[in-house]
Amino acid sequence: MKINTKYFGEIEIGDEKIIHFDNGVLGFEGYKDYTILYDIEAEEEPFFSWLQSVEEQSLAFPIVNPFKVDKDYNPRINDGMLKNIGECLDEELVIFFMATIPEDIKETSVNMKAPLIINSVSRKGVQLIVESPEYEIKHKLIRQEEE
């Protein structure tokens, strides 16, 4: 299928690249189908990828592998929270943080409290709210040294 994207123009993707979120993502519950895009011409794995709606060209969210931000990220998630994505093994789960990249890039942050969790086999995703005080909604990627 051909889709129009916010940052990559018109591209061709297979059905196997579509991720379905039964409840959409927070604030955009009406949009259910997405794909993950990144610059394939980069020489190494990019820090940011894009969660691109296949239904709305202008809807694309920067996303980040959480382990690039916090190698010890391990939110407590009960199995009931994952029922919408189907049964899967731990190694079949893919997790992303949504990022906010404002004009002042020093203020770039990720949402550690509401990760996207995707079952790579069923291609179903869910955005969860993690009830843990150690994770921030706006975790800045560039930390200022405290004096």
C-alpha cells in the first residue's frame, strides 16, 4: 500500500509493517494504524524513529528506544495491561518512548510514564500509563549539570 508521510513523502509499505492500536495513542484515539519509519540511509541505527499514522499524513510522532535513554528501564507492567496486544514472549515485545522535540532542542524530552508497547508478532500495540514515581512524563534528554 502507498501512504503519504509527514517527513518521507509517499512511500510503499506492506501490510506486515502496519501496527494496530485498538485504542489509538493518547490524545489521538481516533487513529489506530501506524507504521514505524526511520532514515534507512543512516550508517547506524538512528536515535529517533517515527511512528507515522497510515490514516493521516500529518500525524507522525518521534519515538525512541527506551534503552538508549535509560539502560535500566524496567517498568512494572501486569499481564492484564497487555491483553489487547495478544500473548507473546518477552523477546517479541518492542517498547518505545514518545518524544517531544521543541524549537529549543535542549528541551527535548521523552515520556517515560506512557511507553508504547508493541507485540512484534501480532503487530498490535498499546500505550500504557506506568504508575511509578521514578519515571517522568517529560524526561529531558539533555541534562544540565547542577552546580
